[in-house]
Amino acid sequence: MSANFLETLPQELRSKVEKITAVIPNSLPIFEELYNYGLSQTNELSHKKPKGEQVTNKRVDSANVIFKLDNASVLSPLRKKLDFVFHLSESDKQPVISLLKDGNIEYTIADLKNNISMAAFLPIPEKSNMVYLFLECRTPGNTKYADPILLTLSKSATLLQFQKMGIIPNSEKDFKKCIDYMRKQAILTGFRIIDPFSNNTNAQEKLKSFYVACHRGTKEGMLYFLPDHILFGFKKPILLFKSTDIVSITYSSITRLTFNVTLITKDEQKYEFSMIDQTEYAKIDEYVKMKEVTDKSMSEELKATKALKRSQQNEGESILKEAEAQISGQQGTSIADIPNDSDDEENDQDFQAESDLSDGSDRDEEDESDDDSDGNGSDEAEEVDEEEDEGDIEEIGNNIADVEIPEDSFKEEPLADQPSNELPTMGSLEDIAVEVDDDDDDDEDGSGVEYD
């Protein structure tokens, strides 16, 4: 027996085993035991049928074929071009579904009535000429779901096949005729394929099926809302929920453009679908209400989270009010009591009213009244009679000397900036005309002004 065991090994592996057993002869039975164990595990795995029955080198007798779609694009559980065939089993003549490659069976589902739990034609977004055929399959002997059968059908290619098989007239252009035929064949074999997006949906159906784009984690897909199911696909794992198994729904991460939906099932599992467009909210909300699914968006847990945020906000406002109270206590006046247009400069002891003059200097009211009495004071100064008594001039000069002129009434400018033949201008003195005698002979001190 040991010799037979060694002969089954590859030459390189056999040489290594022989070298070890030559040094340790008792190790040969251990190698043989390991070999037999590995062989038994391989045989056990080959008999398992988690996704249906995978069979090779078996062909389907054409006499047993009920219906066949040639060269269909299969996405699950295999991913290749295969023939999708309804046919009778060779053993018991019961209807089965098989996927064939070059006439050989690669995958088979038997007992269709019990093992196909749900089947549907579903639209492919942005591909109007394509349609999905989806079949949810149970693992034999297990109530849980296995990988479904999913394939895409070209409407134009399927119409052409049906025309060649004589199932529909050559002039037929409505793909709905192909769907109707396949649905009838499914009923004959023990299960039903629904067409929830057909224009001829039963008028008694109050809620039409729809789908929305979303994300499941990092995977982008479509969420289909069907009469009795919600389906997310079509990247693995494909998720299918019975609407009766969904006990509640929550909406979260709501923004101006998108929101998230979390489905909670009877077994308390949560499935979140994110980045759903805001325009889809009304349809989803109507669906869950029709299915009497509880909206737990305002559950106690979520309310507690919102209450915490409000508490933090109120705490911040309290700090601001406390600071305002402290300021009010120090100054004796509340910040809110101070009017926006308040100006208390006039109550200030140091307040000085602005001068009425453009240069900031003050003038006596008597001077202003004298100026306003005849309205032409400046003209009279220019018309002083040359024969006026020089004593009047001297009196005017004395009065000017007694006038106290504020320092800020002078416009401070460097003498260097003045013309060489002019003196700097000083306040209101420029308005007083003084008669100057140009006769040098009459001047006693060369001042240009005559005195007695």
C-alpha cells in the first residue's frame, strides 16, 4: 500500500519523501496517513453544494430541453458566457435549471419549487436595452440563502433568438413578449418570476416599484424597492430582504443633497445604505409607511444624542450670560442697556464744544452782531477816510493788543515756505485794514504809521 501511495506523488515530492523515510523509516506511515486525510477532505468538499450542484462532463439531451437562452452573460455564481437552460433531469425527469458551457453542465439547481425563493426581471440603470434576470436560490437542505443566479439579457438579442425558435413572430419588437413566455415556463417548472417594473403592473398595486443609487460602505450599487422585497446589488455580497423581515428604519446623516438609510431586521441586524439623493426621500418614506415599517429616526437613542448637542449649546450660552453679568456688576450698567446711538460726551466734565469757526478760534457775540448789523463790515474797512483821526487808529491798535488769541488759532507753517515779501497770516487780523503812509519824510521812526 505504501508503494502505491508513493507512486501517486509527483516525482519531485516523491524524492523528498523517500530521502526522509530513508533516514527515518518509521515516518513513511505518517506521510501515508497525511496523504489519505488530504484526499478525504478533497472528496468531502467536492460533494458539498453551497451554491447548487456543480457538475462537469455531463451533457443535456436535447429531447429534455424545455427552454434555452444561448450565450447569456452570467454574473453569479459563475462569471462567464453560459447557456441558461430549463430542462428535465436525466435521473427523475423533474424540471431543473442548468448553466451550460459547450453543451456541458457547469451548474445545476434542482427542486425549483423549494430552492428558488424569489426571481425577478430588473432594469439596468442607464442601459435601456439590457435587463437583469435574478434568481435567489436556497442551498439544498438549508433555509439560508446561497449565492443567487444573476445574468444580463440583451433585449434585441433575446428577441432575435425567440424569433429563430418560432416562439414569437419575426415582426415582433416588444421584449415584453419574451418576458411573458419565460414567466410561463417558470410557472410550469414550479416557481414564479415577477416583473415589477412592467408598464402593465396590476392596477391594484398601490405602490409601484422603484430603485435608488446608494453606497454600501465603499461599494456603489442600486437599492431596489420591490413589492415584497428590498434588494441591494449587484456587487457581492448581494443583499435581499423580505419586507416583512424589516422591523424598523432610520434616516441619518441628512444633508442638503443626500441622506442615509439604515434597515433593521428581526434578528436586530443593521444594514446602512448611504449617499441617497434627497429627491428619493418621499418615495422611500411612502414605501416604508405602506409596509408598516417603524420609523425609528426619533428613537430614544437618537433623541439622547440630539439632547446632548442642545445641552452643549446651552452651556455655551450660559457662559456668555455669566460674563455679561460680571461686566454689569463692575460697571453698574448692563451691556444691553446701552443704546446703540449713545453719545455722552456732553456730560463729560472735560467736554469742550467745537468752535463755530472753521479754524477753531472763538469770536465774541458782540463782534458777530456788529458784523451782521450792516452786512458789509469788510467793505467799510477798505473805505476808511484818509482824514480819519490817527487817535482812532491808535485806539484800535490798543484794543487789538488786549485781545487774547488762542495758540491753536495760528496756522503753523514754516517761514521758509512763505514768500520773501509776505508775513505769515495771523487769525482774524487779516481782516483789519491799516492805512500806511508811503511818505518817508513824515515818518518819525520809519514805521510807516503816523503818530501825533
